[in-house]
Amino acid sequence: MRIGDIEFRNLIALAPMAGVADAPFRRVCADLGAGMTTSEMIAADINLWESRKTRQRLRSWGKHLPHITQIAGYDPEILAAAARRAQAQGAAIVDINMGCPAKKVCRRLAGSSLLKDPRLVRRILKRVVESVTVPVTLKIRTGWCPASRNGVVIARIAEDCGVSGLTVHGRTRNCKFNGVAEYDTIRAIKGTVTIPVIANGDIDSPEKARAVLDYTSADGIMIGRAARGRPWIFSEVKNFLSSERDENSFLHLPSVHDIILNHLDSLYSFYGESTGVRVGRKHLSWYAQYQERADVFRDRVVRVETAREQLELTRAFCNRFSHKASAERVRSGRERGGEDDQQKENSQQEEKEGECSTACYGSSKQAVECADRRSVTRLSH
Ligand SMILES: Cc1cc2nc3c(=O)[nH]c(=O)nc-3n(C[C@H](O)[C@H](O)[C@H](O)COP(=O)(O)O)c2cc1C
């Protein structure tokens, strides 16, 4: 899988998400199978790049995957300077954000509001592409509003200007995050350009990933919100899409317990204890959302101030479910009584393998099924 001259192990991508997809979370997702991750959006004005927040957003932190820096702005020269600086600071790819509907970004005709002005889009892309030697990619929505879905026009301009890859979120700017994503425009874009196209929007299960790929013929998919609190979705999607998939592959994930504790450790070392604990609180709330009766944990964990307290609470939270689920498994085994030896062996093995991953959250497959029930797999409307 190539974007420009950069090789990716797969195009199952973690979406750039400001305030979520920081370097530690990107690392967690990469460890769990994501083949591509992008930095949180960075304002193109390089005079602001010395702030602590931007420096943290620029850091690649670990050499897992090619580092993609995303920039947002509206002025071709400012964006070109930002792209040059990003390259100098180690970006393997520079991604331009024309998908963000946030008022803060759109008021200045940046993010997705640029889609209103294809001529400006052309000037920006041309200028940025000629300013760097690394590949430039573009992230867009399907258009400005449902009445003007000009994604295909923008995609043609992008290819024409030398952009190496395109991610398309199947909503218009005016749709914000409302309703369901539509994939017809993504399919039309894929049918128009020859550069790689990554489909994005509402992909929250392996089955949905497969369906979106089949429908759009896109080269890859990007997952955003569904990865919050469920980064193992990348492993599940990867296994599901793999032709040699093992039906039991869901059980082979490292335990959820370990994933969460390693994530917290990464946050402490990346941000330092105080900020790390604060950032950890929101991720723990997301991890907890897949667990019933997690309210008490959530209430307490958002108040803790030290890494020690946060780790203790998290361990206790995971263990509570681990012990409960183990007890239930033992009881149901005794009740079954007559199960044959093979079944017994299987459940012992499952107990060993599942540990906290199945016990703490139900299996990650259950989490997917649960999310599937919430999601609507509608591909066109
Ligand atoms: C909290 C949050 C922050 C986001 N920040 C960015 C960003 O910095 N850059 C960007 O291009 N898109 C951003 N997005 C949009 C996502 O990359 C993605 O396109 C969108 O969430 C749709 O994908 P999903 O349905 O899988 O979540 C953000 C989305 C969310 C929910």
C-alpha cells in the first residue's frame, strides 16, 4: 500500500482527531494494527509552532509508522511554509485539512469551508505540493452542503495538482456530524481519480469496514470516533479483512487491561504526570463506556490528580470485572456438569487467553457486536 513513495503496511487508518489522537493514542492504535495515523490538526501559522501544545502535536514519538503531519489554514503561502517546516521536522507526509467543520477553523475560510472555493483550493494545493518533496495528501468532506456536493470536482483538482492521496468523510460541512455518512460521493470520487482514496465516516465495526470498502472500492478506510475507548477495533478490522482470517482471532488480542495500563503509562511519559493524568481521565471514560455499571468508576476517575491513584482505580475497575466474569464462568462450568472433556479444555484455554480482555469488557467481539447494534449499516440513501 503506497501513498506517493511511502509504503504503509495497510490502509486501515486512525482518523486525525484533535484532543484524542495524540502521539500516545496513535501509538496504541498502531500497536493494535492501524496502518496509518495522522497528527491532530495544526494551525498553519508557524509563528505559533513554538507553543507547548503545537510542539506536542508535531512530535512523532516512536518510529512505528510514517509520520503524517496535518495542517489547516487558508493562505497558500502560509500553508506552504507550514508544509516546509513540517517536512523539516520529520513529516513523511503532509496532510491538508479541508474537512474540519469547526467554527474556529471555518470562520477564517479554512477546514471544510474551503470546499466552497475550488479556485482557492487549487492555488493552495499547487503551492503546497511544489513546496515540499514529501507526498501531500488531502482530507475533505463530500462538499459544503447537501445541495453542493462538489467532492468529485475537488478530488479532480487535487489529483491535477499532484496530491498523492485523498481521505473523504462522507458528510458535507453543513451536516457536521448529524445523520449518517453517505458513501455514494466517495464511490464517485474513487471512480474518477487514480490516486488512493480512503473512505471515512461512521465505520464502527469490521463488517461495516468491509461493506464500505466493497461499496466504494476505496483503497482504505479511516476510523475516528469508534476507536475512542476501543483501539483494538484496528486489530479486529485487520483480521476480518484478511483473507487468511482466523475465526478465533478476537481472542488473541493482548488483554484490554494491559492495553489501558500501557496507554496510561505512555500518557504519563509523554505529557508528564499532571497533564498525563488529565488526558488519561477522558480516555478512561471512553474505555468505561463499553462496560455496564461503570458510573462510579467514571465519577471517581475524573477527579483523581495523581498517576498512582489513577492506576489503582483502573486496576481495581478491571479486576472487578475480571473476577466477576471468572466466577461466572466457573459456576456455569459446574452447572453444565456434563460437558465433555474437549469443551472443558476449551474453556480452560479461553480463560487463560481471555484474562482481562474478555473478562473486563466482555470480548472485544462483543463490544463490536454491541456497537454494531447501535450503528446503521446504510451505504446509500
Ligand atoms: C473529537 C474530534 C476531533 C477531530 N479532529 C480532527 C482533526 O484534527 N483533523 C481532521 O481532519 N479531522 C478531525 N476530525 C474528524 C475525523 O477525522 C473524522 O473525519 C470524523 O470523525 C468522521 O469519522 P468517524 O465517523 O469515524 O468518527 C475530528 C473528529 C472528532 C470527533
